[in-house]
Amino acid sequence: MASQPNAEEAAPGAAGPWRLAWRRLRRNRIALAFLGLFVLIVAFCLAAPLWANQVADTGPNDTHTLEKLGVGGETREVVSPSGKPIGPQWFEADGKFFLGADGRLGRDEMVRLMYGGRTSLLIGFSAAAIMTLLGTILGLLAGYYRGWTDTLIARTMDVIWAFPVTLLAIALGLALAIGGLRIGPIHLSGESIWIPILIIGFVFVPYMVRPIRGEVLSLREKEFVEAAIAQGASPLRVMFAEILPNMLSTIIVFFTLNVANAMLLESLLSFLGVGVQPPNTSWGTMIGSGFDLLTSAPLLTLLPGTMIFLTVLAVNVFGDGLRDALDPRAKVRVQVEARAGMAADEVSGGVAP
Amino acid sequence: MARFIVRRLVGMIAVLFAVSVIVFLVFNVIPSSDPAQRMAGKAATPTLIESINEEWGFDDSLPQQYVKMMENIFTGDLISYEGRENVNERIVEGIPATFSLCLGAAVIWMFFGILFGYLSAVRAGGRLDNSLTVLAVAGISMPLPLLAAFFLNYLTYKTEILPSGGFVEFTENPLEWAEHLILPWVTLAILYIGFYSRVLRTNMLDAMHEDYVRTARAKGLGERKVMTRHVLRNSLVPIVTLFGLDVGALLGGAIVIEGIFSLGGIGEYAFLSLKNQDLPPIMAIVLFGAFFIVLFNALVDIAYAYLDPRVKLGESAQ
């Protein structure tokens, strides 16, 4: 997006839609502030190896159960005999156990928080990319070809829709965590993080297909599409070179929404033990393992939970700003359509200008 | 109308059939989940496994097994692999807790979602609107386990204001029933409160520019009446749509909440059965959940036509 306005700088005065959107976004201080927060969180997670090697001197899965920590003159046990992990040490132990240990195994909570964030972000963005891609392609096909293609896609989506999303994701998560996934040449073991990515990417697809389909249906009646068809453009060309660019702002907004949804579902699945599997760790698995120690060490749950909350909040607020900038009239309608499904076409048809 | 209902019914049955086949297949093609092996335990002898296979019909072809299972679901004879309990009875036992949770949460989120959305829209741009908007975004960004942990930590363990969980039947003691359910209700409702108030605010702001609102003002209607009778009423249509779909799909959220607050409802049973790869209850619960989703989908369409006369039922069924 940033490159778009530069490309148009040659023609002063003629501000394209992207350039206008960029101007609107730049004026939205709140959205930019939350984008900044998001960048900070990503930087925090990217710095994981640096902190682990240079400061904490331990890995995310290294256990320190029986070790003692020399702080000032006294020694402190990483895990007390009763099983209570050490609390935050801040810089007292030169950055070791900055946020304390994570439980009986005595792993460094700070190091895990940083590495866990990498997994959560990776899953959030990969799953969002998958659902955006699938949702866009299926929506394009259904809306462009209509007829039996539309019926087939719509009925398939209906079936996925009939499952409670969380229940479907949990069932798939359990089944695949135990057995792994083998489809043709693709072979994933049960602990691969691609399993939660694929599951999350898959279960949310129907939420995107319908609104995209609706938009394709209205776009394909426009003159420029007729013109392209009259010039002999192939269906693929019409779909991807004519219709798709006109839906880009919707798709971008959807992508931010998808990231937020994917990260929340990841945390839920991992919390229940059916998402990210050891040795990988994510903020969700950390909440799950911390929950058992809620009475003695609430920080172990509240910290990773707050990280998810802040990340999703940043994505949501920036997404709102992006939406306002790209289409000031659209506001939250895209969300309604994404969730309202069945009646969505009528909702937008009835309310939209 | 009759044609619509018939078509909707046929569609519902087809979807439920597809759902049941998918669940059945998923749990039959997982490599490590041979139920006979699991039931026989660690000290399994070939003869024991054979007799289990014989008794439960695991040697039959998959279609035969599927038909048998569906028959049992509808006659109430379905027996779980784990613990050999009657599945239908367990589900019926779980209904009070799960329905109390879902209905209570739904009432709370509808009330506060509409209230906050209305206040936000009426005072658009003001301080109240800004704070409510912040709260709403925070609500939709909140991971359920974090919220639950927060409540449990500060309202239960540290201050002992509210119980940490458990379920008391309404008929036994209505006060304790509510006291035990407050935290689960609020935890489940917050996401929806945030979402609904945002949607309602946007819709109301859109509706305020409609001609019928100008007409209402022009004929001298008070501002409050314009807002409630015209703007709010017309903006509630998509909310009703969302509400139907969300209530129908609530079993998913119930799994997490019931587990955390040990309510002992259907959600908790579902998660336990999933962990044990206990196919009969999984099958029954998924169908139970899917039934409500499909049912509420149909109800939403009917309600939609009722609220908005421009929608004809025959078309919305497409």
C-alpha cells in the first residue's frame, strides 16, 4: 500500500483511492498508535533468541527444577519443595527468570513468553492467510459462475456452518493431534504447528465466502466486467484481473479481522490442549498450563492472556482504522456479513446504500 | 409459507445427515483410535478384542455401523464406549446446566449489547460513546480463558465474593443458581456485548440519515420517540439475525466455559468424550449442537421476513 501513493506522485492533484485511503489512515492517530503497539509486540517476539541467549541463558524448553538461583547474597530455589515456582526476579538475577518460572519444570517464563508469541503470531497470520485465500477464491467462483458451482460451494459451506465452530475445531484438533495428517504427499506429524494453522484456516472459511460472493455478484453486473467479457477476456482474467482488484479493500479489512479471530481461536484450542502441541509453545498453551497454578501464581495465566488480548486489540483497532480509511461508509458492516451468513445478503442489501 | 417450511426441513435434514457422516468418518479413519483396543485396555488379548468386536459390531462394514449408531441415537439406546453409559441420559442430565448458562448469557448480552449500542449511537462522538467504543473493542479482543482467569483470581480466590464454579439447580435454590452462574454468564457474554453494541451503533447511525427519520422529526415526534420507535426498531433487524445464529452456535463457547467453571453440562461432557475419543457421545452431541444451529438459522429467516416485510421467504431460502 505504501508504494502505491509513491507511484502516483508523478501526477500531482490526481489522488487515487489508495492514496486517499493512506491520507485518511495517516490522520487516524489511534489506529497508528495501535499499529505501533503491534509492531512493538512483534519486535518483542522476534527478540526471543537474543534474550534467551544473551540475557536469560536458557531455552524455552530447558528445565531448571532443582536449580538454585544466587540473588545478591542469598540463594533462591527455582521451584520450591512444595512445587511453587519462583516469582518474577526482574533484573535481580541479571535478567534470569525475569518473570519467574513457569511451574514444576522451572522453565523461564520470559523466554517462553517470547517464543510463545512467535508461535501465536505465526498461527494467527498463516491461518488468516489461508482463510482469506480460500474464502476469496471460493467466493469468486461461486459469485462468478453461479449455477451449480454456486450451489455446490454454498451447500458445502452450509455443512461446515452447521457445526459449532469451536466444537468442530476441537474435534479436528484432537483427531489430528493424535493421528497426524496424511493427504497424498502432505504428511504432518501430530505436533506440527501446521495442524492448528490448517484447522483454524479451514473452519472460518464459510464466514468469508458469503460476503465475498455477495460482492462478486454485484460487481459482475457492472459495465467494466461486461466490457472485459465483450473484449473476449477469459473467466479467470475477469475474476482475478477485473473483479478481484475492486474487492481488495474488503479483502484487506477481512484479513485483519481474520488474524484477530484466528489468534483468539488458537488461544482457545491451545488452552484446551488440542491446538499447539509440545515441544512448541504458544500463548494459548501457556494460559492452559498456568491455569492449574491460578491460586498460587496468577501471573502465569494473566501474562500470556494479556499478550493475546493486546495483540488482538491492536489488530482490531488498526483494522477499524484501515476500514474507515479504505471505505469510510463501510464501518463494521463487513463483520455483520461475515457472521450473519444466511441472511447476510439481505442484511447488506437492505441497509447498504 | 408451507412450501418454505418443507424446503427448509428437507435442507435441515440433509445438512444434519452430512454432519453426522463427517463426524463418523473423521473418527473412524484416525489411525490410533481402534475402539476395541482402547476398551480392552493394556492387557488386551486377541480373544478379548475379538469378543469386544463381536459384542459392539466393530467388525461390520462402516455403513452398517453408521446405520446402527444413528438408530441408537434416535431410539435412546446409544451406549458410550468409555464407561458404557447411556449417552442420551447423560445429555438430558446436562441440559439444565448448559441451557441455564446459554440462556442467561444470551439475556445478558442482548440487554447490555442493545443498551450500550443505543447509548453510543444517541451520544455519538461524545465522551460516553468513546468510552463505550473502547469497551466494545476490548470485549471482542478478549480471550475467554484470560477473562475467566481474571474473574476467578480477583472475585473468587482473593476476595471470595463469588463461588468458583459448580452448578445448583434452579428448582433447588434460585439464588444460589444465579450466584454460581454469574461469572460463567458474564465471561461468555462479554464478547457478544462488545460485538452487538458495535453493530447496533453503526446501524443506528446509518438509519439516522434515512428519509423516514426526517419524516418522523418533521411531523413533530419527540427525539426519544424518533430514536426508539424508528431508528432503534429498524436497526434491530440485523441484531436479531446475529442473535439467532449466535445462540444456536453457543454450545461451542459452552465447552470452554463449562470446563473452567465445572458446570457439568453438555459442553463438559463433549470435551471429556473428545478426549477419550468416545465416538457415540461425540456423535450425539455434535448432532445436538448442529440441530440447534440449523433450527435457529431457519428461525432467523422467518423472523427476518416478519421484521422486514420487503424480504419474501421464498427468496431468502435460496
